[in-house]
Amino acid sequence: MTTTPPPALVRDGLPEWLLPVREAAERAVPEQLSRFLPPAEGGRPSAVLMLFGEGPAGPDLLLIERARSLRSHAGQPSFPGGALDPEDGDPAGSGPLAAALREAVEETGLDASGVQLFARLPALYIPVSGFVVTPVLGWWRRESPVAVVDPAETGAVFRVPLAELTDPANRAKLRHPSGFTGPAFEVAGRLVWGFTAGVIDRVLHFSGLERPWDTRRTVELSEEAVALSRRHGS
């Protein structure tokens, strides 16, 4: 019986604009990315795919909106991803790479053969859901159609140009009713916040793609988003 080899990172063959992102990811240490670091024990191993492509508006990033019926992080824009399954492999090895691709396929219909995984960030922690999350960075070297596969899991699939993410007019700090304050992006008619916005913010910063923006500008969640976060504990 033929077995499929586990996915591996391939550093070379990236477009020039993506090289600073790869270099930043390879240098990153957990403390630079988040104040929430994985506990010594416990936490559910998970992975997300930070997939960069070149769309009609130039370099972009693939995001989804989680279904409003989910138990954790309902209705939030996020990277494709989820918990590791046993068949994904070792959480300390290639497991997060396999999980990030598998979850992206299940959520967006992505053709995984067109994705080149080129870096991974250190594992981070989401206290509210107990996930220990490894962000995996990919280059969409051969694009394929993407769309919602299961509405019970995913509410929307969309691409955001990096030019919009780096536009100072779209940057803000989110003030959550719980007291949380963190980066936010007003893009694609949505407010990207929480873990996803934090990772995007740090990657843009350390790769040198960030443009100066008014860090005093604050935004708040909509009433619907607050209700969802309170109902599901996001």
C-alpha cells in the first residue's frame, strides 16, 4: 500500500515580495507574537493556514468567516484551520502542516496540491478556547476555486489584498467589553480581530510591510459580535 508522505516546508521558489514574510517567520519567537503562550501541559493542538496569493488586486491573504452556530469564535473572521486529528501526525513535527492543509480543504474546497508551505510560526495559545495554535504560512503557487463547503462550519470565504491590510485607514485597536485590547483591521466589509488580527499584525510588523498608522484609533465590536462572543465564550 502506498502511503502519502507528510507535508514539508519548502523555502525556495517564492515571489520576491513574500521573502520578507518568510524571513520574519523564521526569526520569530513566541514572545514577539503574543502575550498568550502555550501552557507547559494541556491545550488542544491546532493549526491554521496563513495562505498568501496573488489575486486581481495584487498580493492577498485568504480568510474565512466562521459560522455563527459554532461553539467557539462564532462569526469571527479567521484563517482556515482547526484541531489536529490523529492522522495528521506529531504536533511537534509535521502534524500542524497536515492539519492546516486538511482544514483549509475542508472549509474552502482548496486544492492542496497548489499550496507550497514555506514557514511556520511558533505555537501560540488562545485561552478562551484552550487551543494551542501553530500558524502555518503558505504560498498559493497554483490557485484553485474556493468557496464555503459546509455552511455549518464556515459562513464565508474571502481574499483580502495586502494593500488593504497595510492601509493605515483600515487599522485600529479593538476594545472588547471584556477589557481585551488588540489589533483590528476593517477590511472586506468585516472587522478582523482577536487571534487572527494579532498574527497578521505581527507578521506585517516584523516583515517590514507595516505602514505607520494611528494606534490611538479604537473601534468596538458590533452588538451582534458581542452577543456571539458572550454566548459562545469567544
